[in-house]
Amino acid sequence: MSMKQRLSAKVAAVKNNPQRLAVYLLLGVLFVFVLPAVLPNSRINLLNRMLIWGLFAMAYDFMYGYSGMVSFGHAALFGLGGYSVAIPLKEFGEVSIWALLILAMVVSGVYALIVGTIAIRTREVYFAILTLAFGEMIYILVLNFTDFTGGFDGMTILLPQLTVIPGVMQVSLYEAGTYYYMLIAIVAAAYFMLRRLANSPMGTILRGVRENIERLEYIGIDERRYRIGAFSISGAVSGLAGALYAIDLSFIGAEALEVIVSGEVIVWTILGGKGTLLGPLFGGAAVYAIEEIASGIITWWLIPVGILFILIVIFLPDGVAGLVKSGLKRIRNTDA
């Protein structure tokens, strides 16, 4: 099938699914025009953090949601992305932000490739334990190489200007609104890239890994390459999220590599709806917002938040995305 035929098929699919088109348009108008116009800077800062954590959850979902692989070491990938921004800025001064974001993806992606190549020989809980072990190793190294990483104290980052148009336009990353639009563009690009991969033959094989890996092996498909690929791609996007997190805070510390971060991203993915990409994106963003708002209202905020999560897991086993899908399905059936 030619490129023109594939494009025509996609356009026809969108026309035949007006609900999806309406959702995309509504989200675009909401995030690009409405929210920046009505929210104060403090809330835009909250939105920025929500987008970063949502991107991290979406990166995790590409591996876990489609292939079923569970990693307890994704915090290392996230943290490596942050340090890939901080260390060059500390050592060399002003460096292009775009170059640092690419560097963060490369560093985290290569680390994921190495770890994945070793850990992929095992499955299920053994794979998860190996990723945890490698993650803890990175955490200890960060704490001990204080000359480069700052150890427990972390590293404060002095951000350079962001070049939008070389030689013509530069903007400050300390402006919450400016950084918000940068994040919107990056998160949207990451989503469409991961969505395309999920709908490709690679995504089909990853679903086969999740559903029945023995059958894939029986028909002669080397599923290990695809699992390593999924882990590496997830790692690269997780590193991008970590880099954006460091830029947002103008700081990176060892807490970004703690195992609790790996646990949180699993929770966000499950609550949002695994294997959907958009579900974990909004799930991660929503959970972060709920935690931030609840912590500012009551002291024992973890108790009601935990109860809420338990109720979602019990009554929405497919996550929030599953609820939305069933709602849209009912609407379509009613219209029919």
C-alpha cells in the first residue's frame, strides 16, 4: 500500500469515528487556548508538572500496557534523563536545550537497551527484579559520585534561553506559560509517535507477547528483539520526561531515582487504563493533581487518596480509559 493510500485510509477512519475526532478537537482547544487563558501562573506550573508525569506514564504504558512486561526500575531511566540535562549545564555552561533533550533520550535509551538485553533473558517477576536491581545500582552511583551529581543535595540548574527560531527568537524557560506550550508540543509529538508504533507490526507482536508468548515462539518469531525494542523506546521517552522534569524544577536530585517513583508510574498506568497511551497520560496527570490538591487541604491526605485508588481498581478494572470507551460505545449504540 502506498503512502497516499495509507493516508486516505487514516482520513476515512477518522471520518468514520466522529467521536474520536471530537475528543481530539475538544482536548486541543482546552489545552491550547482555554486553560492558559484562564489559569494563573501557579496553576499553569501545576499543569506543567501534570504533563511531565503524564508523559512518563505514557512511556511506561508503551512497554507494560502492550507487552505486559513489568519494570521496577523505570525511575532510573527518568532520573538519568534529568541528570543528562543537569551535568552538561554544570560542566559546560550554556548548552542548547534541544540538544540536551536529545542527549537525555539517547542516554536513557542506551541504558534501557543494555539492561533490556541482559534482563530480557528472564520473564515476569524475574525481569522486574532485575530492572529493580539495575535501578538501585544507578541510585547508589548517583549518591556516591557527588562531584558530578551533587549526591543527596542534588544539583541546581541555571537554564539557558530556549531557541525557537535560530538567530531570531529566544524565550525564557522560567516563564510558566512559555514552558507549558513547549510541553504541549513535546507530549503531543511523543503520543503520536508511540501511537504509530503501537499500531505498527511491532505493536501487534507486542500484544502477542502479552497474550501468548509461547505461540509467538512456536511460529518462529524472535519476540526478544521486540521486547528489547519496547523497553528501549519506553526508556528513551522516560528519559525525555526526566529531562523536562529537571528543567521544570531547575533542579534534579537522587529522589527522582528512588524506587517509589517506579511504583507510582505503575499505579498511574493501571488507573488510567493500560494499553491505551491516552489513559496513562491523563491518569498520571490526574493522580499528580489529586495528590497535590489533597496534600494542601488535609494532613493525612494519603488516606482518602488511597481509598479513591482502591475504589477505581475495584470498580474500574480497565481504568478511566475503559470507562470512557464504554461510555462512547453506549453513545454510538444509542445513535444507531
